[in-house]
Amino acid sequence: MTLAAQVARQLAARARWRPLEIVFWLAALASIFLLPSRHLILTEIAILGLFALSLDLILGYAGILSLGHAAFFGLGAYAAGLLAKYGLVGEPVLALFAAGLGAAALGFVTSFLLLRGSDLTRLMVTLGIALILREIANRYDWLTGGADGLQGIVIGPVLGAFAFDIAGHVAYVYSLSVLFLAFLAARRLMNSPFGLSLRAIKGNSLRASAIGIGVDARLVAIYTIAAGYAGIAGALLTQTTQFASLDVFSFERSADVLLVLILGGTGYLYGGLIGAVVFKLVQDALIDVTAQYWQFWIGLVLVLIVLGGERVKRLAAAAGGRIARLVGRRPKLDAKAP
Amino acid sequence: MLTILFDGIAYGMLLFVLACGLAVTLGLMNFVNLAHGAFAMAGGYVTVVLVNRLGVPFLAALPLAFLASFVLGALMERTLYVHVYAKSHLEQVLFTIGLVFMSVAAVDYVMGSQQQFVGLPAALQGRYDVLGVGIGKYRLLIIVICGALTAALQLILVGTRFGTRLRAAVDDRRVARGLGINVDAVFAVTFAVGSGLAGLGGALGAEILGLDPIFPLKFLIYFLIVVTVGGTSSITGPFLASLLLGIADVAGKYYVPKLGAFVIYTIMIAVLIWRPQGLFGRVTAR
Amino acid sequence: MPDLLSIEGLRAGYGEAVVLANVSLTIAEGSAIALLGRNGMGKTTLIDSVIGVTRRFGGTIRLAGRDITPLRPDRRAHAGIGWVPQERNIFRSLTVEENLTAVARPGAWTVPRIYQLFPRLAERRRNLGDRFSGGEQQMLAIGRALVLNPKILLLDEPLEGLAPILVEELLGALRRVFREGVSAIIVEQNARKVLDATDRAAIMERGAIVHEGPSRALAADRQLLETHLGVAGKSQGRRAPLP
């Protein structure tokens, strides 16, 4: 067998749908019909999941540490809001694309700032960009409403046919569909040679460039795509809530999405989605008890994840090794451990 | 005009005292401590409680604020931080963000979310008028205290064996260890002192910077700017960066209030792109 | 003579990689041993393992009868190990004098004695170490290890990249140090340079010691040199210094 054929077969094997994945999406589909009263929170979960998925693309696949991913989320949110408010694009799906493109454009431009430098530099640059955007949204209050937020947004019916309803049924089906399509695209991309080369870069960028992988071009590409995804997530939030505020750019949002992704695990695409489900359900449960101090528990979880991480990882590795021995296969690298 | 310069210098020196501990922890252990501001906040709140509720004189409360944050820093370092040094930057970031969130919520719970003011003695209020330049008494105090601290730090760093060992450890942690320097102990002391200084800065700065539970988040970016622009190979770098930042921020808010903090963030990103090792950091191929 | 350093069944490496398979080596008190071998055979890993900066998988290291394997690197240094690292690793933001005083411990080797040994360092005691030539950095690195007043010096390729005249100067200084009873391991790729400065020699190959004996005997044994170290007597291709 030639090398090319081997690679193609390996890629195909990676791309094959596993039963668990199908179950996951069937469950998501079922939630539309089985949990009609929970559609509001399910919508939030879908949006957060998409946002975390976009962070996974850069953190889990390219190893870029970002503390300002909310920049793109916020840009998408405001773009969708402004497009609707000023009647530029009335149809939500088109507006969604426009907002995603806008965020992707910002991602493309700013990605060049991240090619050099250490983790700390990247962290600072991403944080700085989010702060700058927030500052801009705050200053140009004649356009954005400043600290009061962007109000008076009226979103037209999806595809001109399905108007948003107060119970959020349309919003959920719409958000879930967007999430699913975005996920499909990301899955395809990550199982392509491009996705594999990203993993090589994350593993060792020096070696990757030595074997002829254009590191810079790939990082720019994935960062642009991830920014577009985050923009779409932000736009979804505006469209489903008919409101956008400065809060979309906040540091807490960037930090939260990091937590969501870490909760679910990086580098296998489902981490962001699973993390979003867990995060929102726990938040929903805790918010009744301690609404105001919810942040304390987020913080505690973060600290515990890091401090207990080694132990969890070792347990997972031990369990993985045992199962692998039982099945008689070599253990795979554990992708879930943070 | 000179008043703005004066205020800017006071602000900058305050930032230096707040952030210098972060510069050392970052340089020594390559550790990203985003929770540094929480120690500053602790000092600020200790002062508020001491002065406003217990009637301790302001100047007597300052050393206590240092002490409180020093002890807090030492405890946290020995119990929690030691487990995180060897971990990846991602984990360090998650861990310290977690601490920030916890401190914000905890302070909110205990003290409430409103802004706190420290009751300054009358002698520190008002301003002198020197040749037409308004000199705020309180800002003068800040400059005197922070200036003295900076000089003392420099003396310790250059003139004592501890300082020499600290610099050796920053230069090359592995070799310093192999040659008998107990880097962990050096670091623990530095961390505690840095936290204490942040606490003192928080106490002094409560009046100027505003003190509320989100203090660690609000000023995180300022601390990081000081460290990244100033570099971590000496304390002169962060000192100059703090002064520049202080003056630029005060002047910017006075002359171009429309732009707000925009200028500073942009400059920071430009510096990071232009010289990732910091404006005053030495170019070292490590 | 009693054993000063004895390494028994040492297995060590970095991360998951085992570089040293099973190393045993004994150094008598007052003896200087040349540790020879081609590039990548595990010489530096062995030195690093004695310092304590590698990962140990098994075996013990004893210094003057005391098991030092559980000790951290800084404790091992206090126990009597003086390290001269491969890249010299002068503390760049410290002056020459500070480089010495930062690590000095009480004993016969004081800072003034280092200046006697290497007068060049005395002339430049207030200069920063990073402006130095390779030879001067090497002198400083050796001086820095000596002021720890170690029982044994571990010199990792101290002659690498130095001009012949400097090699002679350094070897002369080292002989004087050895005469005062300091033991040493000198790692070197080029056997010729160090065999007449040491009294014993060991050869490493693929993470194990394959020969150990008197230096003089090895210097005369062309075949042994040929087998393990390549063309006897000729200088080999130097390892490129790390960036």
C-alpha cells in the first residue's frame, strides 16, 4: 500500500462516526421534543457550546492560550445586533453569516499578533484585544448604546418563515441547528490533513516546521476560523435574546468559556459541548442557592481541577491502560485530561 | 501640566509597589500569577476595616496591611501555589483565575459590593501650592513611601547575599539549584514579600484607585502591562514601565478623555509585538 | 583508598526516556577520573543524575558512604558535589565576584584563592559574567564550583571549544586543584586531552560503562581507544554548541 493510501485510510478511520457520537446528537434532537419547557436554558447551552467549541479549535488543536476569546463573541453579538437594529440585514441566517465573517476578519488580522511570543505574550495580546473592543463599544455609545447595551433590536423570522416565539422554541431549534452544522464542519476539518498538521504543530512546532508544515499559515487559518465560530455564537446570543451589552466582551466571559472547555476536555471537539451542558446545569442549580456568589464556586472548581488534575489524569491513564489491555490494543493518548 | 506629571508619578510609583512582586514571581518561576491583585485587595480591605471600624490611625494601619498580605501570601504559597509551579501555563492561568473569582465573591459576600473609602487623617488631605504647582499631600506621601520602598528593594537586591542568590536563581533556576541555592525557599520569601508589598500598595491605593471586590480584575491588566513592558530581568524595568504607565494614564485621561484606556492597551500590544521580552528587558536567548 | 562516590545500578533519563540503562561506577577519594565516550552516549546524563536534575528510575548514588539519591539538587551540592555544567551557565546578571559569593560555602576554597588560581578573574571581578570569552567563563564556572568546597568536582566537557593554549592553562589549574585532594569526574570526548591529567578513565557507550581502568593503560591501548572512541589520537568532530 502506498503511503498516500495509508494516510487516507487512517484519516477515514478517524472520521468514522462512533456510536456514542450518534447517541449524543440523537439525544440533542430528542431534547427538542422531550424538554419543551427547558428550551430557554437549552438555547444558552447550545450557544455556550458553540463558543467553547471555537475555543477548542485554537486551544485544543493549536495550543494557543487565549484570555480574550470574548472579543470575537462580542464582535459577533454587536454585529448581529446592529445589522438587525438598523435593518441592514433582516434575515437572521444571513446576519449570522455576516457577523461570523466580521469576527473572522478580526481574527485574521489579530492572528498575526500571536504568531511570535510566549504563552504570556499571547495571553496579554488576546486579553488586550478584548479590552480594546469593549472600550470601543463603550465609547461609541451613539451607535452601541454604551453601558446601557444595545436595545430595541427586532429580529426577523428565520429564513423568512419561522418567527421567534416567547417560549424560545424556534430559538432553540435554530441554535441547535447552527451548532450542529458548525460542529459537522469543524469535525470534517479536524479529521482532514489540515487538522492533523495542527496537532503536529501543537505537539512540537519546531519539528512540524522542520518536516515542512507551514506553521504560521495554519495558525492564522485556524485562528480565523475559530474567531468566526465565536462570532456566530455571539450573534446567536443577540438574536435569541434581542439584546447585546458590554458584558459580551468581559474577561469573565473569556474565563468562563475556558472553564467550560476544561470541564469537558480539550482536543476532541465534544469537550466544549459536554462542558457547556455541565456548566449550565450546575449554574442553574446553584444560582437558586447563591445567585450572587456563583463566581466563588466557579473559582473553586477551577482551583480543584488544577490541583486535582494530576490525580484525575493518573486515574484516567490507569483505567485507560487496563481497558486497553483487556481489549488488547495499545492505549491511546488520553485526550480528555486537561 | 506639572500637577499632572506629579499625579502621574504618584500613580506610577503606586503601580510599581503593587506589581513588583508579580514581576519577580514571573521572572523567577516563570509562573503566571493572575491572582496577584487579590493580595493587593486584601491589604486594602484590611486597612478599611482597621481604620474605619476599629479606629486604628491610617499610618499605623499601613504596616499591618503589609503584614496581613505577607502572611496570606506565605500561607497560600506554601499550601497551594507550590503544587502548581511545575504545571503548564494553561493550568497556572486556570488556577489563578479561580483564585481571583473566589476572592472577588468572598469579599463581596463579607464586605458588600460597594466601593470602600478609607478615612484619611486631615493632615493628609488638601494640597500644597509650590510655585503654582498643586501638590496633593496624600500623593506626596505615596511618592515618599513608594520611593523609599523602591530604594530599599534595590539595595536588598544588589547589596545582600539573598539578593544575589535571588538574581542568580532568576538567571538560571536549574543551575542555581545544582549549585546549592535553595530556590524554593528563595521563591517562597520573595512571593510573600511581593504579596505584602501588593497589600501595602492596595492600602495606599484604596483612595486613588478605588477599592471594591472586582479590584483584582480591574487592575489585572495594569499589573500585566507593568510586567510585560518592563521585563522581568530586573526591577528597574518594571519601575520605569510603572512610571510611564502612570504618567500616560493620568495624562491620557486628562487630555483625551474620549479615548479612555484605549491608548494604553494599544501601546501595550504594540510593545509586545515589537519587543516581546519587554521594553526594558535584556535581549537574552534562553 | 576509601570510596568517595559510588554509583550502583543507576537507571535514569529524562521524562519517559531511559538514557542510562545500568551504570555502576566507583571513584576513590582523591582520584580524578576521565569519563570518555562519543557524543550521545550518556555522559552528561550521568553527570546530571549525580547532580539530581534527571529522572531516576532505579539504583543508588552514595557520597562518602551517604545515600544522596533522595536529596534535592541544592542539598546534594551542600553534601559535597561541585558542578561545572556543560554550557557553563554563568549567572549573566551577576558580576564575577557575585557569581562566586552567591554560592560560596565555608571551607578551604575561598574567593581570594579562586583569584589566585585564575588571576584573570581577579582583574574582572566587577564585570558582568556575560561579557566573557569561553575560556574565562569556564574559569569562572570552575571557580564557582570550587567555592562550594565540594568533595568531588563534576566537570562536564570543560575543554570544549577552547583554544589549545587555554586548554593547557585550564588543565594546569585543574592539576593544581587535584593535587590538593579534590576528586573529580571530567567528561570529555577527546581522550588525548585528559588522559594525562587524570589517574583513571571510564568509557561510556549507549548508556553503560564499557571500560574502566588506569588512564595510563588506556592511553597506551590503541585498540581500545579505536574501538570505543573512533580513530585513536586524532581529534574528532566537535559537537556543535547548543544555541
